Amino acid sequence: MNAILEVRDLSKSFGGIKAVNGVSFDVAPGELKALIGPNGAGKSTCFNMLMGQLEPTSGTVRLQGEKITGLPPRKIWRRGVGRTFQITGTYQSMTVAENVQMALISHHRRLFSVLPYAHTLYRDEALALLDVVGMAEQADRACAILAYGDLKRLELAIALSHNPKLLLMDEPTAGMAPKERINLMQLTADIVRDRGISVLFTEHDMDVVFAHAHHIMVLNRGELIAEGTAAEVRENARVQEVYLGGGTLYAAETEDA
Ligand SMILES: Nc1ncnc2c1ncn2[C@@H]1O[C@H](COP(=O)(O)OP(=O)(O)OP(=O)(O)O)[C@@H](O)[C@H]1O
């Protein structure tokens, strides 16, 4: 099947630093793909170019065959690329459901005309999305009092409200307890399977990566040095060298929450 995302020879230099250097890869429909690498490898720079926050020095990005390189973030988002961030961005003064409703109102391009009665709009649709992420029972709670793991699930519901074809998740489990991380990624894997969307995520926790990613790419000093299944990447000598100076690449954390 044709790729959802095609990245070709993508590069970004900051002065003399080649943060991303000639990176090429595809993301297939319904694929859950991880981009891993040590600190400073170029993962965030890569994501920022895919989402339009950074202009590449060279290279192209295509979404379903159409070039999106150089488009502003909002246009890329409108074409069906969603993103979740390391630091969650929700409206603290609103309830859980209202946050999703706001996203749905924005998706339907009705933002300014409907604000006075926004709280009644798309409520059922919002509840359905909250059900997908296991948050329906918390629909009327204020965001300000949510546990961090619940905020991350809410963020996922907000991202889904734009009905993305591709979701970019930048360290989705950062700041979570080990058990919560596995749960969030299991939820993400279920969503990928059930809704047929593609997800590309960066992650430092190898437990999460090896347990859930269909395919893993390893970035080091701006270059892709390996890709494959969890088993292939785990056994790759270059990857082991980069991560642990030649040792075996085990999960970083294995204790329970
Ligand atoms: N705006 C910038 N100006 C100058 N150098 C930058 C800029 N952004 C990133 N870099 C450099 O580019 C390289 C890649 O950084 P990047 O943040 O993409 O790595 P990363 O893999 O996301 O790291 P981490 O896992 O720590 O988030 C690093 O050497 C970084 O210092």
C-alpha cells in the first residue's frame, strides 16, 4: 500500500551543526513507528520539520503523495497530521469534555461564531472520543485537577478530534510512571489498530518502544543508523554501540509503578 508519509533526504543545519542529515523513511497506513536515538540525535528537529515548525535545509516531505515541505503548521494540521507534545496543552479552567469540544469546534471551523454557546456543541462527539481514551467518566471534571496520566489521555482525545491520518507523538510518555507509560502506549496501539491511523513517535523508554512499535528507526548524530523490528534493532551492533558502548540494549526501566 502507498505510504501515508514519505520523507526523502531531509536535512537541517544550525550553523555548522547538522542536526538532521539526509534522513529518508516512509510511514505506512496503520503503522505505529518509533524514532529513537540518544539525546541530541535530531528527533525533535526531525519532528519539527515534519510539522512545519522548522523549514528544512533540504529534502522533501510528502503526505499521501502531496508535498507538504514548507507549508505552515496549521496547513499541515488541516491536511491531517496531528501532534501531541511533551508538555500537555489543555485549557485548565475548562472541563475535560469542553476541551475536546473546543478542539471539535476548531476542526469544524466554527470557532468564533459559536463561542457564546460552545459548551453545548459537539458534546456527544466529545463524549465518544473520551470513551475511546477511557476518560468518559471524567468528562465533567475540571482539567486543573486531573492526574498527569489522565491529561495525556485527554491530549490524545484532543488530537483525535481533528481526525488525523497521521499522528506525531513527541515523547508521549515523558514524566509518567512506568506502568502508566505502558498503558498509554497500549491505548495508542489500540487506536492505531481500530481507527487505521498511522503514528510516528519519539521515545526514550525502551520498554515502551520494544513492546509497541511495529517498526523502529534509530537516529544518531542526525543520521539514521538502523531500522527494523524490535528484535532487529535490539541485536544491531551499531545501535548497541550508540546506546551502551557495545553492551546489550535492554529496556531502560523495568520496575512496576
Ligand atoms: N534551534 C537550534 N539552534 C541550534 N542548534 C539546535 C537547535 N535545535 C536543535 N539544535 C541542535 O541540533 C541537534 C539535535 O537536537 P534535537 O533537539 O533535534 O535532538 P533530540 O534527538 O530531539 O534530543 P532530545 O532527545 O534530547 O530531545 C543538537 O545538537 C542540538 O543542540
